Amino acid sequence: MPMTAAKPPLQLNDQGQLRHFLSLDGLSRDLLNEILDTADSFLEVGARAVKKVPLLRGKTVCNVFFENSTRTRTTFELAAKRLSADVITLNVSTSSTSKGETLTDTLRNLEAMAADMFVVRHGDSGAAHFIAEHVCPGVAIINGGDGRHAHPTQGMLDMLTIRRHKGDFDKLSVAIVGDILHSRVARSNMLALKTLGCPDIRVIGPRTLLPVGLEQYGVQVFTDMDQGLAGVDVVIMLRLQRERMQGGLLPSEGEFFRLYGLTPQRLALAHPEAIVMHPGPINRGVEIDSAVADGSQSVILNQVTYGIAIRMAVLSMAMSGQTAQRQTNSESEEQA
Ligand code: NCD
């Protein structure tokens, strides 16, 4: 019987280069390191008087946000502008979908605008994959966060933050704390840490906010915050995602803060040089005390700066992956 070739991974081209960026699932350690190294080189661009390189000159990047966002949307815009692309941003939640247009209709309209790349944020898990599967060839799709599923650029900017502040991953203990159940950031971070070789990944939260199947990520699970924080090098706090909660998953925000809020006393249980991270927006007094958020161990604002460099890296890598694929396709057409 003839063997059928395995379907190639959607987000990679025939040479294994990035052509979409949808999830960290299945991406190799080498590829993640390439993203981090490329972002490192772009950090220097952000420190220049003229913050521009011509890598995406003549290309159009369209940010399509079906869900609210400030940080992610603006840092994607800045990243595309620093790469010299033309950029437009559509906040679709307030436009056509609320008038009944389907995702496919929206997609076809966007394609008609002839953009080279779409950055998509959507409340449904899998939306970016769906668009990448159906968009016309040559157009790159970047996931800016889909439902509870993935937020791969946030995952990578968190990895860049850890690598720049704490060095290699192979000796680190990292704790991810709070509302794991609703967090796409937690999922992307667990995958990235595991792929990059972090030996001690801890997940801390109340039982009602821990999803089933956490074992598959190779993490240790704690419901006691003091135990989970002991000696860690990195504390990643998550926002309590009240907009995604249905029913009584929590007694009250006050109770949550008492048990899982990061206070200076709790932070003292971690390594004395531990860093504190948070993807934002932060809820002061709900998951994090202001004294910690604004304290000397906090790198929360550095994360935002690193986010621009990571997004520049991902946009430029996906664009060159699409170009390489187009060349391969036209060469094989010529031979045929
Ligand atoms: C995160 C998100 O949207 O998933 N925020 C972000 O991208 N800056 C986390 C959150 O909203 O809590």
C-alpha cells in the first residue's frame, strides 16, 4: 500500500521555518531559541534614536482584534512599524461580528485588503488556527491570544524576560500562580519552559482554578502558595480573569488575595533574587500587592519592552518563512 505523507505542521514551511505563529505546541527548542536570539538583536533597535529597520518595507500588517487589548495591540503595532511595515488595526468586536458576520466572511473581507500578515486576537480557542487553515497561501497569521488556548508571543516575551534576568533555563525554578484555568498565558508559558529545559515548573492556585490534565505539561501542582513559592527564581503572577468565570469558582476576591495574593511577606519565601512577572493588566490588591508590583524585584514593565522585540522577531521570521515557501512552490512549478 502506498504510504501517505504526514500532513506538515501548519505553522512551519517545508524547510521547518516559521510561516504562521499560532501556538508553541510542537515547536523545537532550536526554533524557540532562534526567536529569543532574534528578539535580543531587535532590542538594540528600540534603544536607537531612529527606531526602524527596513525588513518589512512594502508589506502590510493588519491587526484584527476581536477582543479588547491595550498592551498586545500597541506592541504589535509598534513592532510592525519598527520593521517599516504599513499597519492597520481593526477592533472587530465593535464592528461587523456584532452585526452577525461570520469569521469566514470577515476573513474574506480582510483578504480583499491584500494584507501580507494578520495578527488575530479572538475570544474563541482555535480561531487563529481556523484562519490560518483557510487564508489564501502566502499570508501569515500570528496569534495574539485565542480564548483560553494560547498566547504564544506573550509566552516568548516571558521567556526573553527570564533569560535576560536569570540566564539559562536549565537550573531555574519557576512558579506560575493564580487563575490557571482561564489563562492562555499559563499554557503558553508551561509549554515554552518545558521545551527550553526548565527542570522545575510549579503551578500554584486554588483547586477550582486549576484545569484537569496539568500533568501532561510536566509541572508540579501546589494548592498551598507558601509551599509552592519556596526557593523559586521566578514568580509569574496571573490576572484573575473575572470576565471568563461562570458561577462561583471563588468565595471572594478578598479570600483569594489572602490565600494567593503576592505580598512582600510571601515573596520573601522565594529566592532572595527572585524576579516577579505579570502579563498585565494587573489587579492590585487582588492577585498582587502594590508594594510587590512596584518593588525592586518586579520586571513587569521590562516585559512590555521585551514584548516589542519578540513581536518584531516573530513578524519578520514568519514573513521570511512565507517568502521562502513561495520560492519553493514556484521552483517546483517550473520543474513540473
Ligand atoms: C493577557 C491576555 O490577554 O491573555 N494579557 C496580555 O496579553 N497582556 C493576560 C490577561 O489578560 O490577564
